[in-house]
Amino acid sequence: MHTKEKIETADVEELPDNWWYRVYLGVIITTVAVILALGAFTGHFSS
């Protein structure tokens, strides 16, 4: 009564590390830019 079915899974192709490093760098640069912009706006409007 037990039938074994072979489940085919598509092999997920992983992106090269170099691509991920660029993504991480972009996130870090964007985060720093946003923090600096918020600090500048805070300094400008608090006076």
C-alpha cells in the first residue's frame, strides 16, 4: 500500500559571492547616507 514517489526538486542556482558583496555594500552605503541625511535635517530644523 505504500508507494514511494520520487519528488523532483529544482536545484536552486546560487548567485556568486561577488554579487552578494555588492548588495551588502549598497545596503551599508544607503544606511549611512540616510543616517547622515537625518542628522543634517535634524540640525537644520532644530535651530
